Amino acid sequence: MPYKDPEKQRAYQRESVARARSEWISVNGPCPCGSWENLQVDHIDPTLKISHNVWSWAPLRRAEELAKCQVLCKKHQKEKTLSQMKRTT
């Protein structure tokens, strides 16, 4: 049943997205360095990335996109991104 209150609908969507992301990270984490802090979902090869906004997608489509991803802590995700940027310039 749809929500009559748009704010309640937005709150439900935010909670649903947060829950899906949290569940995926808990199954696929931690970062290879062992950290469980500030975890990020990172596309292993950014050229294969369709979108970063996968959490509201249907489960099969989301799983296909997340199969291209890994969990990294914020520090290692930033290092990886900077390294890839240097290679392309």
C-alpha cells in the first residue's frame, strides 16, 4: 500500500537503502586491511560501472552490479582512486 505522506515514503526509502547497503557490506567486508570503519562500496574496474545508485534496484540487477564491486575502507578507496587517476593522465 502506498504511503499517503510523501515524507514517510522518503523515510522508508532511505531506511530501505541503508539496510540493503549495510547488509551487503556486512557480508562482503571487511576491507582487505581488516578495517570495519568507514567502509565504502568500490567498483573494482570503474570503466565497467553502470551506476553508483544501485541500492533501490531490483535484487537481481543490483547483484549483477555489485558483483563488480569490493569493500574498501575510506583510506584505501581514496588511495585506489588516486592511483587510477594518475594512470589515466
